[in-house]
Amino acid sequence: MKKAILGASLSLALLLGGCGAQGGAATGGAAGGQAKDQPKKAAFPEKEITLVVPFAPGGASDSTARIIAKGMEEKLKKPVVVINKSGGTGGVGLSYVQASPKDGYTLSYAPVELVMHKALGLSDLEPSKFDMLAQATVIPAALTVTANAPYNTVEEFIEFAKKNPGKIKVGNSGAGSIWHVASTAFATKAGVTFSDIPFDGAAPAVTALMGGHLDAVTVSTGEVKSAIESKKVKVLAIMDNQRDKNFPDVPTLKEKGIDVQIAGWGGFVLPKGTPEDVKAVLADALKEAVNSEAFKKFAAERGFTLSYKAPAEYTKYAEDQFKFFSELIPTMKLK
């Protein structure tokens, strides 16, 4: 009797074990099928991308971003829409991008002001708060005055400024902007004083100059090129260590004994922490756009100098620039 009960129990145990094994196999097969049937992650980008320009339309930042956006569209096969968010010497637009989702669908044109904000006390923005994608251009400052101004050389301009302290109105692209720094650096070295007038970008400052509301601007030659060609303004000096090939007859300040070299530059950044695969796609598109024949032609026509830097090199350059301006700006009396 005991043997019969033991045999029956053993048979039941084997039967239940077999059912359990079959159930496990079935469950495992279903799980495996689900994993196999899961849709693959769609390739980036799936929709349009927003490129923020932190200045008003019409200036160097805006025109550069728009031609680059077209080049990126050709590579990415998706729209790259440019929007302007001016204010705060670039801070409004850059802060907007910094706070945007880290998905690659919002990036910003990054002006040199990015490395200056903290030293100026405008915001806590700095390169380390973004993922740096690529540098595109470098543009030195230039001293430009109205065509009918009573001075035709830097020496005459300085002499006039010394006789009329604080009366010369110099426009820039915003309080604490690179062109404001250029004006102040020049005034300090030349021993003169100006009345600095800020605008939301270089374009409105140049418009004010042409309208006779300013005496000078210290923006780049590229931003006054059309005004020069229409003979509404004239450039007295370039703030670089070498002459501008587009204006070979215009001397540098250094040639005149005033050692001031101030240049703006433009690049592109993403919110910090954007996935590496997404950054790689955008960096590749930017590289092609910057090195395209269309952009080279655009830069030559606008008087910009191409200066492409890949992500790692651009990051290092921005960090070095951040250190440079963090040391320079506290020594200046910006007002």
C-alpha cells in the first residue's frame, strides 16, 4: 500500500514539474517574441529642428545662422527653423536653449559673449553649461564712422575725441557685448572717453549710424560691408593683428601704435547632456554646412573669416576664451 501511494505521489510530482517546465518555456518564448518584435528607435532627427539666434535679425550672428541652417537641412533632410530671441547681450536666447530639452531639437548660435557673461556679471552662463558642437567664424572689430565725419584717419578721430570728451556716441550690440568691449578697450588704450550706446544686435546699431544718430560703431567689417559699399560709412581701423583682406587699404590699430585686438566669433551649442549619438549627427551636419561652397561664398561676400573647429577643439577654445575674458573684463571700466 505504501509503495502504491509513494508511486502515485512521484508520478504527480513529475506531471506538475513537466507542466511547470512547459509553462516556463511558453512564457520565455512569449517574452523573447516581444523583445524581438519591439520597434527599433527611429533615426534622429524625426522632425524639424529649432536654431535659436540670441540677437536681432540682420546682424552677423543672424545671417551666419541662417545660411548654416540651410546647409544643415540638406544633410539632415529635415527643416532647421531659425528663430530670434534677443536681449540681455545674448543671454535671453542662450538661457532659453540651456533650459530646453536635451533631445537635439533645439540648439543655439553661440556668440563670443557666451564666454564673457560671467565676468560681466550679466548671468552665470559659461561654456561648461553647454555641449559645444562647432565653431564657424571669427570676425575682428572695426572702427567705423559716418561717411561725412570730420575725420578720415584714426589719429584725427582720437584728436577729435580728446577735444570733445564723452561727446562721441559709439554704438554696440548690447551692454557688455564683444563690440562694447572693443569700444572700451580702444578708448582705454587711446586715452579717450566715449558715450557707449547699446543696441539689441549690431544691425540696429549700424542702421542708427547711417541715420546720423551715432558718430561711430565698433562692430565687425562684415556687419558694415553693405553700408561701406553704399558709401554711407567709412572704416578707420581694424582691431586685429593683420589687415582685412576685404579692405586692404584700412590699417590696423596696431599699426597706429594702439595694441588692441578684439574679435567676435560664432559657433553652435546644445543643452548640456544631449545624447552622444544625437550630438554626433548634428556635429556632422554642421561640419558639412560650414565647409560647404555655399558658406565659403557667403563668408567671402560678407567679409567673415571661416574658422571651423570640431567639438573637442571648439570646447578647448571656448574654455581658453572664457579664461581670457574673465581676466580682461575686470580690468576695464565698462559703462
